[in-house]
Amino acid sequence: MPTESSTEPSLGTTEPGAGPALEARGLTKHFPVRGRGRGSSAGGRQVVRAVEDVSLSLYPGQVTALVGESGSGKSTVARLLSQLYTHTSGTILLKGTPVKARWGRAFRRYTKQVQIIFQDPFSSLNPTRTVRHHLSRPLLIHGQVSRRSEMDDAIADLLREVNLTPPEEFIDKFPHELSGGQRQRISVARALAARPLVLLADEPVSMLDVSIRLGVLNLLRRLATARNLALLYITHDIASARYFATTTLVMYAGQLIEGGPSEAVTQTPAHPYTQLLIASAPDPEHLEEGRTDIGGTGEPPSLINPPSGCRFHPRCPHAMDICVTTDPSTTDLEGGHWVRCWLHNKPADQIPGQAAAG
């Protein structure tokens, strides 16, 4: 694997059909825990194993959904990819080149190409500044406007792109004068101002009213296509992932456990946890089928003392002895669909008393 450096890849639009715009290989993040106590440790220090050996690729013009319940490590992955957190181990590659840009000019060059949208638009916007300020700053910092006389036109174009029209009605407003959906659209416009290659959307609609979530999702999907953006959509709602994303990755307790084309992952889920997520989602079809037993009990495990073997085994209705002792490897299914689960890792006749999930 190439060694990391702060070398900046050449700028420019990634062509459709090219390699990944952004890639993570074996990305791991351990947070040190203050105080004393037993638990996972590195060099004698207790740590929270928030993200473990995560590998993913984000392609231009495509939406990748990262799905999992609260505390699974999804937002930590976004902050690692945006270089807001330093990773414990692993490699981040931008357009095929390993990068490590935590400060200074290297970080600014990186953020020009990789932008993040946070969950709460109100807390991510300065309440004392207008829309004009929020959009003019990235335009100036990233050199997208050469003369201040061009600024208002550039801001107006961004507002139109996120469907805030007419622009003059929004440009001088403060965040508290906007609705939640309008504030999130301003956050999207601010990210677009840098003309990035990659957009990391960390639960961008979870703080919004249900009635306006679809509009923001449609906006993001349209922008991914129109701007050829590689978009990572982080959510706990696997139903929206099926609607919105090309690829879906499922995360549990800091690890990726299943992934592939969204239709395959959501319609024929292979991992018991993915099945639990889908069965838990409000779906009229499930109600019509009279489904009440979705299986699986308990709470997510401690990431200071994670379970041995498969981390889902304490909650899994299909857990076997091997699940308790040994972490499953990746099993390729069909059409790019993969899973990390002992139910699929061996033929059914090699697992006494168990049949492979179908």
C-alpha cells in the first residue's frame, strides 16, 4: 500500500467512468478514554474502537449510502474522510493519491475538493452572519471569484442551484429567519461554492420536517448527477437509502458488515442486522404481511469492550458457537453484493443445525 503524504492531487473534474474520487482503505479510529478501567487498549491505554478497518470507494456521479443505527460509527467515518479527525491507521486516497492534510495549505486544498454537510444546519451556520457572508467566504477562500464585483452574481447562482429563488429574497437574511429546509439548502450551497469533487452528507435530513426531507434528498441526487459529484449519504434510514443511493453499505459497531447495489442490499439482505434494520423500518408491505416478530434483541455493544468474534452475535437470533469466537471474513454473493456473516461463509452442511440464509 502506498505511504501517506500531504501531496495534493491535481485539480480538475473527474470524468464519468473513472476510478474513485475518494477512497478509504482499512480506515481505523480509536479514541483514548480518560480515567482507569478495563477495556480495549493500545499501549496500555483504554480506547473506544469507534471505526475498525473500514474500506469504501466513492465514485463520481454516484450516491453511496452508509447506513446504521446511532453510535455505529457513521459520522466518525465522515469526519475521518473530511480530515476533521486524524485516523489511527489506514489510508485515504483522493483521486488515487494518498493524502494526509490536517492543517494549513494542504488542508485548504483538500477541503476545496472534499466538502461536508452537517446534520444540524442551525448549529453549522453562524447566527450573527447573513447568507451573503456564508456563501461569499468559500468563494473567496477557494478562489472561485476573482473580483468582488462578481460576488453577488456567484451567490445568486448558488442560491438558484439549491432552489432558493428569487435569490434577492434570501441573500441578506440571517439563519433564524429561514426555515430548517432553507438553512440546510444554504449549507448545501456553501459546500458547492468550493466546486468539490466529493460531498459528504452526514444525516442531512434527520433534523428536518418529514414533509420537506424528500425535496432535499432530490436536490442532493440532482446535484450529484449535474455536477458529477461523488456523494456519501449517511443515514439511519435504510428505506431512504434504497430510494436515494446507487450503493448501500451497512455499518454496525464500527465495522462494515454488508454492502452492494442498494436494490440487492435492501431487497435481499444477507446479514441478520440488515434484516433487522429493514424489518424495523415503517413499511406498509410489512404491515400488510402481518409481520410482528423481527428478531434480534438488546442494545449495541460497548466499543470499549467489544464482543469477540462477530460483534452482532449477542443480539443475533442465528448466533452459533463460531460467531462468538471468530470474526467472519467477507463473502461475495452475486452482482457485487457482499456480507460478513458466518451464515454465508460456509456451506449449510458444514454448520450443524443451521441453514444458510436465503
